Amino acid sequence: MAINIGDKAPDFTLVSKGAEGPELVKLSELVGKSNLVLLFVPMAFTGGCTTEFCDISKGISAYDELDAKVIGISGDNPFAQAEWAEKEGITIQLLSDYEHEVTKAYGIAYEQFLPEANLIMGGVSKRSAFVIDKEGIVRYAEVLESPKDMPDFDKVKETLKGLA
């Protein structure tokens, strides 16, 4: 079941590759500190996902000014994510949903990713954007069917302005 505007964001604990090694990041520990933008992408090292996260990284000051922390989530392992971030200059925090549990909890998993290419990769995240306020309530939700489409970041920023 997809998460809708007004729902409480499902809590999760995911792994991030920190400076000292893998670290656990819990959504409930981030809620209340700032507004959150969760960006789910299908997979690291692909053109669309790299473009999205590089563009966000270059424009991160706009999110900082809106009191928002941006987090990227994919099903890749944290070591692959760290390599991707280093290679491409991605500066947002990346979280590994390796088991696709958060993707399922948010209701955004492909049953079969890119079936036209005969790929049998179920559970991959659809490209999605969620804005979560300081109380942990979803204030914006956008789930895209095509991995080539990008979230409407103007609407994401507009939502964040309304939370200020």
C-alpha cells in the first residue's frame, strides 16, 4: 500500500557508509531535527539516478535554506553507494535498503523492474520523493512509474516552504 499525504511516515533503520564504516540511520531519530526529503531511486551508477543525485548535491543549499535534510535511498549495498558517491560527487547521505524492506513499507516497489529488457528484478524502488515534516507526517508524495522520469523538485521545494 502506497504512503499518502497526511500519513505518518513509516519508521526504518537503514545502513549508511559513514567515515568510520557502516552506521545505522533511524528515521525516527531524524524526525524533529529538520524537515526531511526522502528520495528513492532504482539503482546506483545508472544515468537517471546519477543525474538526480548530482543535481540535488549541487543545489543542496536551497534545501538547507528550507530547513530540510535530503536523503537518498536505493537497494544497493552501502559500499557500492559510497563508491558511487565518491566517483560522481554525490554529497547527500545515501542509505542502503538492500533487503527492499523500506521500499515495500512505502509501497513503491516494482513487481518487475524494466520488464521490456527482460530483467527479473522485483522489489526495486520506483523513483519517488517524499517530504516529511518535523512531526513525521508525509506532506508530499510522488511515485513515478517510469525510471526515466524525475520528481517535480519545484513542488518539493514549494511544500518545504509551506512548512517553514
